[in-house]
Amino acid sequence: MHKVMVTGCLGQIGSELVAQLRAQNGVDSVIATDIRRPDHNETVESGPFEVLDVTDYDRMLKIATDYQVDTLIHLAALLSAVAEERPQFAWQLNMTGLVNALEVARELDLKFFTPSSIGAFGPSTPKDNTPQDTIQRPTTMYGVTKVSGELLCDYYHTKYEVDTRGVRFPGLISYKTLPGGGTTDYAVDIYYEALRKGHYESFIKEGTYMDMMYMPDAIGAIIKLMNADPERLIHRNAFNITAMSFEPEQIKAAIQKELPDFEMTYAVDPARQAIADSWPNQIDASCAKAEWDFEPQYDLEAMTKDMLAQLKTRI
Ligand code: SER
């Protein structure tokens, strides 16, 4: 991973991954790309940036060739709730983008990473301690694209020897860039509203457990997996990883420890609740631990302290 091209770099994961890789390896070590070039944006201004629509194969290949990258990290995709509103477009963007990225990786012999998700599981998946290898029959278009993507990445590895690697991310919580259109977004929104209004109205119902992770652990996981010894990797696409599992009442209680006057009520969104209900309560990350030493640092309490401290200076 000396010269990395990142697609979807203005998203929740991309903006932090690009910053960390540039800090570690130098600004020119990352070619950041996204479909738009906003003004006054740190990711755009802190190093090489190119506008790229990931459904445009020729442009993707040209950028990767011109900059002589050795790694492609493909993040551009629609999240679960927006994908459910526009399923045909979600298939087009998530799958065409992925096929193009895999083809560029094959053509140029690049290392490859793309995230899968807890959304790759469905209602018939065991809900507790969800195994690495288990039933995957998701009922959302997001999940359909994620399972298809996992299979396609494994296929490119076995058929073409492309060094594809991936993780199934849980809900990711961060303070730098907001997620857009996900089901787990409530666990990000809640911190903003706690500080702004002292109150949050949750669109996810009490008692709904989902896996979550603080962004520093997510970025650390990508970098660790990409640097892992391939000899140790029994799995590739994609590893279960998680740092914590909680339901809305538990994140509320964690915030109340820091902000005692914080209150939460519910206005459940049936669409996003249905998506959440189809996902696991808590997944088993033991293969990631055994095969590449995945080890998250933040639990709910540590994350809450840091989120609130960081957001206080930003809001
Ligand atoms: N956080 C994502 C979502 O809610 C799951 O991968 O869509």
C-alpha cells in the first residue's frame, strides 16, 4: 500500500481514511476521488484529488494508470436506507462501480479493498454470535449488492489472483463526516442532537440491537487487513468485525453519564426499523482476530467520551 487510490473519498469512511493514510505515508501517497469536487473541503485540498463517477470504467482506469497506484480502495456506494428508496439505482451504482473497480485492479494488478456490511445478513441468519460463514439471504437491495460483492471479490481472487480483501463493517460512528442514508445512522445523530438540543428522537425502536464501531477502529481495521500476511488469510471477502453491540436505551444511558440532562424519545421509522430487524444482534469476529489480529480499542463508554469531547469543539 504505497500509492492508494480511494473512491468515494468524501464519504464517512473515505474522509478519515484519506487523512490517516496521508498523515502516515505522505500526501501524495493517496489519490482521492469522488463524484463531486466541493469547495473548501479538507480531503480535496490536502493532496491529489480527481473527480470520478465510478460507473465510468475508462476514467477510473486512466486515473489509476496516470498516478501509478498499487492499491485500490473502493468505497463509493449507496447505504441501506437510500438504497431501499432507489433499489434499481443502488444496484447500478453499487455493482457497476464494484465490477469496474475489480476490473481496474485486475488490469493493473492492484491490491484491492472494498467494504461489505452487517447488511449482508438477513432474517434467516442466526441473530446472535452470527458466525463468519453462515446463511446470507438479505432482504434489502443494499444487502443483495453486498453479498454479490463479497462473492465477486472472492471470484476475482480465485479466478484472476487479484489480492481482494474486505470486512463486514457494523454501524460506524464518527464525528468528522456524517454518514448518508444508513440504518445505523441513529447512533451518530444521537451525539449531535445530545449536544445541540439535549434531546434525541430515535427512529430505531427500543430493544433493537445492532453491531457498531468507532471510526478509529474501522480505519485501523482496513489498514491492518491490507497489511496482513496473505498466508494467514483463510477468508477474504469479507471478515465479520465488530467492537460493540447495543440498543438505543444503552447508548442513551452512556450519553447520560456524560450529559445527565440528556433525554430520548422514539418516533420509529418503519422502513429503517424493518431493515434493522433483518440484521444480526451481534456478530462473531473471531476469524478476523485469528487470521489478522483484529483488535478494536473503543467500547461504548470510551467512544461516547471521545465523541462528545470531539463534537463539543466542532459544533
Ligand atoms: N451502516 C450501514 C447502514 O446502516 C450498514 O452497513 O446502511
